[in-house]
Amino acid sequence: RGKRAFIAGVADDNGYGWAIAKALAAAGAEILVGTWVPALNIFETSLRRGKFDESRKLPNGSLMEISKIYPLDAVFDSPEDVPEDIKTNKRYAGSSNWTVKETAEVVKNDFGTIDILVHSLANGPEVSRPLLETSRKGYLAAISASSYSFVSLLQHFLPIMNPGGATLSLTYIASERTIPGYGGGMSSAKAALESDTRVLAFEAGRKASIRVNTISAGPLGSRAAKAIGFIDKMIDYSYANAPVQKELSADEVGNAAAFLVSPLASAVTGTVVYVDNGLHTMGIAI
Ligand code: NAI
């Protein structure tokens, strides 16, 4: 039987989530995606109108199929957590069952089980503010959307994951080295995500034979990254200073992800794997 993957954090064809979905589809997995509720409409419309057909092409010439797109807001665990202004917001009102707990329930009803869970989402409302100027609210929002969202997804999806399955998230080196400009508590959120990768690898490994890894990815001009503002500078910096001097493509991260969640990596868990052309190894820019 082919494997089934749920990929949270796909809303266009530019980001790492899309590239991971493609790499998994190319390897024969069935693809389910979780799309942030406010981005759902435009994503589904674009997909339906063929806007992504070019980038849906797999190496064998066929187009990636997404079996189902689930609305998801990973900062809410269950309906009780949703405040009134979100409930009545018209971008949310058209969708239902999008808290993490409900999403896992609907996936269970639709498909029974999954084998692979991918977390490719982050959000930090104050990302452009230095940490020294970040509010408590902004900091906690970054942690909620970018770190706890993974804990919550794993909590709720673990019971429907087949033993031997694997989970994966995306992190960034700002967790361990200072990257001026990656503010708002986002560096803190990535540090938490990496630490949680180790603890959750132990807990999910013992409890359900599930692996937990994270990819520390190099810079990519995704929608989220463009919102931060200095992504072009980071891409140029990486090109100039990484051991392998080439542009990093999202597909390279997708391929590494496919390896990590596959049986080829059956003994790999609790790790941070760098997919960054080796930039993390450099001590100085030359
Ligand atoms: P992206 O924009 O393709 O993906 C981020 C996704 O998160 C979007 O689809 C957005 O709708 C979704 N999202 C935001 N808040 C959400 C919520 N509350 N619930 C559900 N979904 C939500 O951008 P990208 O850059 O591909 O990001 C994917 C992951 O890769 C993130 O964890 C990011 O931090 C990480 N990463 C990105 C790098 C880059 O240079 N682009 C470098 C290293 C890591």
C-alpha cells in the first residue's frame, strides 16, 4: 500500500510545503494538505483554474493530485479556543472543522489513518521588529503559530498515524545563530521547535513508533519569507558564502524531506538536518 501524507502549510506553489508535497507525490504517496483558512479560497480557486498546472508536473510527466484540501488554523486546538471575532470573520465563516482537533477527526473519518505528517507553517506578527522591541503578545503569537502548532498537530494526529510513520517540520538557523531581521520571537520559536523535535522524537517514538525530525532550510523566496522583507539579501548572502555556490531550490528541500519521512531514514529521529547548501558550517563570510 502507498503511504498517505498530511502536509500542513500549503497555500500556493512557491513554498516548501508545496515542494514537499510534490516530492512525496513523486515517490508514490497520497497527498492531503491543510491550508490556512484565510488563504483557502484563493488556493482552491487557483488550483481549479489550472494556475498551478505547470508546477504540478512530476518527473514522470503526470500532475500531482491532492486528494483533499482541509481548512486549518493551527493556532486553535478545538472550537472552545476560537474567539468570537474569528468565528464571525467572513474569511472563516465559510469553512468548518478547521481547528487542529477537528481536522484530525475529519481526516480520520475520510481516510482512517496517515503515515506522514508534515508541518510547513510559521507566523510571527511582529517578525520585522527586533526581539528587544517585541511585545509579549507578538512573542507568544509567534510561538503559538510556529512551535506549539507542531506539538498540537502531533498530539492530535498521532492516534491516527500508522506505526513506522514519520513527521517533519521546517526550521531556520536563526534558532542558533543571530540573524538580524528575523525578529518578533521567530528566532525563539524556531529554537523551541528544534528542542521539541528531540523531546517529541522520544515521546512519539516510545508511544507509537513514529519518528520526528526537522529540516533547517536555507533561504527561499516564499510568500512568508517575502513578508519578512530581507529574503533577497539572504539568498544573495547564501549564494556568495555557502560551500556549494548555487541557488537553493524548494525541490531540494522537498527531496530531503521525502528521504527523511521514508523507510530509507528508518533510524533517523530527533535530528535537525541542514538543507542549505552547507551555509550553516561557515564561521565567517568571505
Ligand atoms: P509559505 O508561505 O509557503 O508557508 C507558510 C504557510 O503557513 C502558509 O501557507 C500560511 O498560509 C501558513 N500558515 C500561517 N499561519 C498559519 C496557521 N495559523 N495555521 C495554518 N497555516 C498557517 O512559506 P515557507 O517559507 O515555505 O514556510 C514553510 C516553513 O519553512 C516555515 O516553517 C518556515 O519558517 C520554514 N522556513 C522557511 C525558510 C525560507 O527562507 N522561506 C527558511 C527556513 C525555514
